[in-house]
Amino acid sequence: METDPYQLIEGMTIAGLAVGANQGYIYLRSEYPVAHKILNKAIERATEAGFLGKNICNSNSDFFLEVRLGAGAYICGEETSLLESLEGKRGMVRAKPPLPAIEGLFGKPTVVNNVLTLGAAASILEQGSETYKDFGMGRSRGTLAVQLAGNVKRGGVIELAFGVTLREVVEDFGGGTYSGRPIRAIQMGGPLGAFLPASQWDTPLDYEAFAAIKAMIGHGGIVVFDDTVDMAAQARFAMEFCAVESCGKCTPCRIGATRGVEVIDRIVNNQDRDNNLILLTDLCDTMELGSLCAMGGMTPFPVRSALTYFAEDFSGESPREN
Ligand code: SF4
């Protein structure tokens, strides 16, 4: 959006023409003022040049585009809360059905896609689907904009074809940890992604391969931790994040996340450990199976993976040495 806004504008125009829509919205978090300014300028220029607005490129088709700012809620990345927010309401998840494609923004059929998907549309039309399919593996085709962050020497965004392994991304592209210490855990897929130990780093970036190890690629966010990380604290943070960002619509997420923080605290403080470990697993089951959306449904991913792969950090012993 900041370096090639026209790619997104073109992709959205193509999507609009494909579904017969004449109004598009770019929902942008207000924390990205540079992208906001650049997108608005690009929309203005594209409109002046006849690529947006009425009768685009003399095609007898209209397509208008507008940037709307969100107020920073993580949950507004979920399509139905995004629609609520676009309508000027508080970002709360809607029950599905109806799907947004049937009843979306202001009750109208709406296509909601992420920037990566829309950004790929123009090049697929230009170069053909076979060229796009040449990148990737299995059912994961094309490229992914991997966001490499955390304790890593060379962080940033790298566009890679699916199929590269997690180890290659972190070691070859990232150059290992910033601290120079050994990598202990990698979190893949954003704050609701699993924490993976070394035994899993040869997994290729492929949606199915990650699902098979109870992890996810998500939006391609990777966070690297060195061997000083306290994984019980990270599991607690996942529950805390969910408690803070929960939209509050359903009980397993709204209350479960708060109870999750308390249970993890009791475990690491050695209060009735065995029963609290059972309770935490039970709570994760309830959140996973009973939450209305992925926020509550996936918070157990980081918690369970921390418990599975880094159980020693929940022992209540003194924190790991730095
Ligand atoms: S899982 Fe959480 S964020 Fe999703 S609808 Fe329920 S309360 Fe809202």
C-alpha cells in the first residue's frame, strides 16, 4: 500500500468489475498514516486519469474507491467485525450465516478480501494463472509476504513462494537471532499462531503441512525467540491478548481468556498444579470448540503448543537464566 498502491487499486477495480460492484472500500488501521496518505493520493490520481470513478477507461463501468480508517481493534481483521466497523459501529463479530457475500456491508452482498489477494489479481490476469501456479507447492500456490520479526538479525517483509521451510526463512533470510543466541521457538501466523520448537522448523510453508502439525501460516507473520524466552509467560500473553482484544460477543472467548490468564498464573505459582493443568486443557477445548470466531477459537494454539513443546517452562521453577 505504501510502495505500490496502484497494484491494490487495480486489483480492487478488477474485483469490482468481476462481481458487478461499483463501490469499494479499503479498511485501514489508523496506525498507518503514511499508507493512508499515499493511498488517498493514488486514488485521486487514478480517478483523474480515468482509472477510477464513472465510466472507467470508457468501459461504461463505474468503480469508486474510498479509504476508511479503523480505530486499532485487532478483531476488525475478522470480516464481519470489519463490516460493522465500516458501518460506523463498534467492531463486533456477526454470527454467520448469512455470509457477507449474501448480506454484507449495509445489508448488501459484499466481497471481503485481504490486500495480498487483491494485490495478486492484476498480475494473474496479465501473466496467466499458470505463471502464478508455478510458484508454491501442493494447494498453496503463489507467493506469501512473510513478515519476519522478533529476536532476528534481519527483520522485515520478504515475498517468497510457498514451499520454503521455516528454518530457511529464519536462518537464511533472517540470519538467526539478533542476540546471537540459539533460537528456541518460532511463532508462526501472528499472535494466535503456535510456538514451534526446532523439530518443526523443517516444515515447508504450506497451508496443509502446517495444519498437520497443528499450526497455521495465517497472514505470514513470524516471530523469533532465543533461548532466554519464558514460554509460560508467552502462553500467558496469548490469553491476555485474547482477553484484551476479545469483542465480547461470546462467552468462551470473553470469559475464557481471562480465566486462562488466572489458571496459567496458578500453574507457574505451583498452586494445585496438576488440577490446574487439566483445567487449562479443558479451557482450551472449550475456547477452541465453542468460540464464535477464530480469535477465541485459535488462542489455544499458542497455549497448547507452549505446553506441549516447552512443558518445562510451566514447572514453577525460577525463570530461565538470561
Ligand atoms: S471468539 Fe472472541 S472475538 Fe470472536 S466473537 Fe467470540 S468474543 Fe468476539
